[in-house]
Amino acid sequence: MFPSPYPDELFYSLMARFHFWSRGKSCSNTIGELLGNQRLSAIVDFPCGLGALSARLTKSPLLQADAFIQNNTLIPFYQPFLSSKTVSAAIDKMKVGGNQGGGVHSLFGYSGSNLNLFPSHLRYCRECVEQDLMNYGETYWHRIHQINLLEECPQHHRPLELSSVPFRDRQHKYQFVDLNDLVHSLGMEHAPCDITAKRLWNTKLLSSNIQFLLEHHIPPIGLEGLRKRYVTLLQAAGYTTLTGKVNISLLSQDFITSFGQEFLSSLNCLPSPQNENNWLNLFARRLDSTINPMRHLLMMNFLNISASDFIADISNRHPFGNGPWPCLNVAADHFRKDVVHTVNIKTHPKEKDTLIGTFACECGFVYTRYGPEQNNPDHERYTYHYVKQYGEVWENKLKHMLEIEKKSQREVAKRFRVSWITVKKYSAHLAVNKRSFQGALKNTNYLKQMEYRNQWTNVQQEHPQKGKTELSQLYPRPFCWLKKYDKEWLNKNSPSLIKAKRYKPAPIDWKGRDEALLPMCQHAIQQLLSLDKPVRITMNSIGETIKVVYMLTRYRLKLPKTMSFIHPLLESHEDFQIRRIRIAAMALRERGEHLIAWKLRGAAHIDKVAVTDRVNKEIERMIKDYINSRGSLK
């Protein structure tokens, strides 16, 4: 009878326990009995043949193929960050066996990755082993312990230890090893915890995020959904502009400081601030390829967001909270009510990580607020940094309180929550203060008025090229007096404003650029083809060689000659594999070795699972030509 899975147990562990209790002759026989094909490998993370197994078992919900995939494999750790099409294809591969199954890593795009996706050997926690033996009478391989990002058990906070069982065992690929067989050799003394403080950046958040992904079976978010979420988070953290351009240098420095260079290097996730293809930059670009979940979790940990909050659609969050927004006009009946439906957002001219939002209400009250909201959104929503316009409702209320209610300016200032100087300034523009202005003007010495007017007129004649601001700096006394007591005359008798000429960049000569780029690209392709280590001919690799990736990827339509030369030479994955196979064949023949399919694939560093029919045909053709050439020599 097939055992019921324990909480967070690997399917690999289930097969190992069944093989032990069934007293099977060999693991191959057990695989053939359960999965219908003895040649299926014992894969830890993405096993195959689950459909055949569920057909042989009872109809228990926990023993169905979909339940095995979601509860006992590492698919839930990957699927939120992949497309729906990719996840469906992977699940189909895991349900079938034989030649149609397998290749999930290649499907995810991780087969050629240099990232340390999994530990070298299966891992365990000593306290979990003790607890399992106490609760179930046996222990098992825990799924979460095999996530390479974790260094300690999330439950007991003890360091995870490597067993003697390889995660990828190519010599014994049909063998399932039961953890119970290793228990007696482990010893139950606790090893001292050697995790340094340097590695304890925020392991609690990381552990909880990994547990959330494994337990909640999150469906695929989609590549565009992921990009929108990261753009929102990076903007809130001050690492991007409003257009989504990433300050990659600052982001890389803070990222390395947060995790430590040693830890990131151990995972092959160390970003390069000087490289424009820095992998951190991918999070804000339009994603056309998958990013490893390890990097997703590191980025979430860096941005201090939980997986549950990240899965929620945060991309619709507004930097100033979702609208409508409140009107903060104290004089209006709708004070603090959400009646403002639009906001104008721009970047602060000096602080690029700060946004300025301008809120305009129908009552005429216009205020600005700095964002994005971070510390206390509920409080920040009802505050402003600057009032650009108080509006007619506010001014009418001010006039009513001063003239009808006979309130003092200081009382009005307290009621309106502004300074006394603001009330005095705005009352000067209203009828209530015109009489006091005229009285002040009558009381002013008429001779002083004429003296300052003459001085201001003479100043303009002496300096005809200077503007109003420059003249006010040369002769501040007459300017300040006239501005205060005779402003209308000053405005009429001052130099008119001279608008600064805006810089207009010269139009780009795209035809000239196209002709200049063509020989550069020709030389770059020749250089790439002559490298000892083959590099795939792509638009990015050509652009990286001559440092024009942005131009080749964003302005293709404006470079017709260059594109007409490059496009026929671009290599697909199959083309690149075929070129590597040919190079490998030449190398083998120079060394006097026979051409064999597995030797060609090994010399070209191509996994057998990733080889397509077209590449296989090319390999067969080369071997056939080699055999014919040897026959002709004889």
C-alpha cells in the first residue's frame, strides 16, 4: 500500500519509504511497478510519471497527480514567477513518463543557468528528525530544507546539514535513499550553530516567504504582472524615475550592502553595477524571459515585502494612495472629504526619488504633497506641503470673517490653520484691506514717492540691457519701497520679462548612424565568431561588443542597412547548438577521436534533454560523413 504523504514531504521521500516497506528487489523495479517505466530517474525536485502512479492508487485526494505536484514537489516554489503556458507544460511533463517526460529545468530556462538552484546534497534538520521520529515513528526528507536560499530550518532555527545523498546522482539515478536509513549514522548530538551575524540579514522574512509559496500554491502571475509589481516597489523605494528607468548603480550598491558580497557570490547572484545587463535591471524592464525564483525572493527580501503582499496586485497602488483624494480647504463644507478626482504628478527637480503631487479641488483650493507615502499613509493623506492657491471659497470666507464677524487677523489665522502673515497677505488683495492700503499711501511722503520713481526711471536708462531682477539687486531700496506702496506703477514702468531660449537638440542623422554602425557590427560578428569559447550571435551580444545595445534594441526601424545585415546572421538556440556541435566535431577530429553522439554533445556542453530533432539530425549527418570519409581513406 502506498504511504500517505507527511506534511511538506518530498515525492522522492515517499518513493523511498514505499521501497523500504514493500521490500522491493531494486529501486528500478519499484519505479516500474508504480510509475510504469523502469527507466524513469529518481528526480528530487520535478519527478515524472505521476499520472501513471495516481491511476494505480486509490481515489484519495492526497494521492492524485495534481496533489503530488503541488504538495510534494518544488513546482509551487517556481510557478508564481512563470507564465501559465510554461507551468501547464511542466505539469504535463511531470504527469507522463518515458521520452515525453522530464526536461522541466530546460523548459523553465534554468538548464544552462550558472545559479546554484539547489544544494549539492539533500539536507536535513536534526531537530526535525527527532520530532518526526517522536510524532510518526519515522522521519522523511522535508521539501523546504532543499531550497538553497535557506541556511537554517524555519521551524527550529538550527543550521541545515548536508547528508551523503547527492541532489543530482548521475551514477545512481534510479535509486531512492530513505532518510531513515541514515538516522543511525547521523548521531543526535546537536552541532553548534555556525551561522554568522553577517548572514542573518532578514532570514525570518525569507523563510516565511518560501513557506508561503510552498503552502499556498500561487497560480502564475505572468511576466507583465511581475514587471508592474517591481516597478511600483522600486519607485516607492526611490530606485526608479516616473518613466521606470532604474538607478542601477545605487540599486546594486544597496543590494550588495544588504546581503553581503560573500553570500551573493556563493549563489552566483552578485550584481555588477557597471554592467548595463545587470540582472537587477531586468525587474523594471519588459520581461521576455523568466527570472529565477531565487532572485525574486532576494529582491522581495531586499524591498522588505512579504510574499503575500507581493502576490496581491500592488501594481495598482498609487504613490499618494488610491483616489479620490480629500480637499483640505478648511473654509469649505467638504473639508477632508474625498472629492478630488485627479492629481498631477512630477519628479522633484532636486531629489529624483521624491514625487510631487498637485491636487486641485473644484472649490479652487490647490495644494501639493510629497510622495510616495511610506511611514503613515492614513496621516499623510490629510497633510500638505504647500498651498498653491486658496481659491474663491476660502477668500470669501476670509472676507466674511474679517468684515462681518469682525474677527482679528490672528483669530482668522487660527481658524484657517495658517499663519497670521498668510491672512495679512491675502487680505491685502480683498476689499477689506483696500482702504487701509490707500490710507497708508496717503500717509506716505509724496516727495519720497516721486524720488523713488525718478530713481527707478534713471536706473533703467543707465542700464538698458538689464532686467527687472538685476536692477532690483543693484538698487534694492527704491525697488522695495515701490513694490510695497506703488506696485501698479512699478509693474508698468519696469523692463518686460525676457523669456529664456529653450535648448533644441539638433535632429539625429539616423542615416549616418546606420552607415557608421554597419562596419562596426560586421567587425563585432567576426570577433564573436572567432572567440575560443562560442558565444551566441544575438542582438544583445553584438551590441555588448560595440557598446550600443540600447540603440540596436530600441531603434531597429531607423537602422535598415544594419538590420538587413544582422538579421540573417542571428542565431536561434538550435543554430547556436549546431555551431557548437560543428566546433566540437572539428576539435575531436583534430585530437584523433571518433565522432560519437554523446561525445559531440559533451564537447559542445549540450544537455541531451535540450537537443531538438533538428540538432539530432545534424549530429547524425556529421557522424555519417565522418564514417564515409574514413571508408574512403581505407
